[in-house]
Amino acid sequence: MGIFAPISSSAAVVGGNAGKIWNSGLSLASKAGRGVHGVVKNVNHGIRNTRARFDRGLSRVTGVEYGWSRAILSVGSAASLIGNSRLIRVTARSWLHPNHGSHPDIFRQVNEAMDSVRGPWHRIFGGHSIEWLPSLVRQFGLIAIPAYAIHLTQDITTPQGIPVIPWAGAVHGWLVSAGLAHNKAAALLSVNAGHLVALIGTGIICYEAACLLAEIRRQKIVSSAAA
């Protein structure tokens, strides 16, 4: 028993010191956490105050009470999307579809059937319009559904994109017979990821403009009624 007494005593001392260090660490972490939380809270408060002052100032200048800072940020972000739409598409292609062989091999048969028509605008004429999906399912089973979705997700990152309407090949023939050039007709019936990004950006800008006009109209009506 005597031989274990010094060991037990030392262990108790070490354990006690370790406990004190642990508790001190928890206390410091708690204080640091409160400090970080306080900094974040102060930053958020400062941002809200700055936005409120900006909105009040611009409202005085324009005569329209509005959340100008939010609207300007939204429009600026949308304009950035439009300006970088091609870069976004190219980057997406480098990730999703860098070459023809990047289609998943697990869906090889479905991919080959979808790409059985060749040419720069081949997606217009076969395999890619939505009306082709039922025949793909009949031929390959339900696996054709995820294969089709993944294939189109990859193809939409290419410059030619994918058909935007069903029966695009037939519609293309009508457009060409009406005098539209082959490539222009195909481009008119196709959409790529860059087009979608630009369309989203344009939609955001139009939405913000509509909201502003509606608010101006509302405030004019209120002012007229008050007068």
C-alpha cells in the first residue's frame, strides 16, 4: 500500500491541476465566444444603421420612401450575373462536361441513344427534346429518367445548349421553311446555362423595377388621399 501512496498523491495533484486548466480553458472559450458574438452583433448593428441612413438620404433626394440599399444590392448582383453569364457557363462546363466522354459510363446506352444524331446542333433533332423521354424509358427502363436528366444538365453547359421546347426538330423545319437561316433557327430553339443565368439576372432587375414603380404609385395614391 505504501508504494502506491506517492503515486496516488501525484496523480491527485496532476488530476487537480488538469481540472483547473480545463475549467480555465472553458472560461476563456466562453469569454472569447461572447466577445466574438459581441463583435458580430456590433457589426450587424452598424450595417443596419448605415443602410437605414442611406435609405433615408436617398428617400429625401428622390421623394420616395423605399428600401433603396436592398434594391440597389439586388440589382447590382443581378447585373453581375448578366455580365458574368458566359464565364459561369464556361466554368460549369469545365466541371460537368469538359468533353464528350464525360457523360457517366453507367448510363452509356442511354447516352449513346440520345447522341445517335450527329452535328453541331444535333440536340435539336434527336434524343434531347422532352418528347423523346417516353421512348427512352420504353427502351431502357426507368434508369433512362436519371440518365436523361444528368445528360441534359451536362449538355446545357455547352455553347449550343439544349432544346428549349418540345418537338424542336419539327419547329426548326418550319422556321427554316419560313426563311430563317439554319443556325439562327437552331439557336432560337436552344438555351444554355449562360442564357439561363442572364435570364435570371434580367428577371431580378425587372422585378425590382416593378416593385419600385408599384411603391411609387402607392405612395402617390396615399399622398393624394391625405391631401
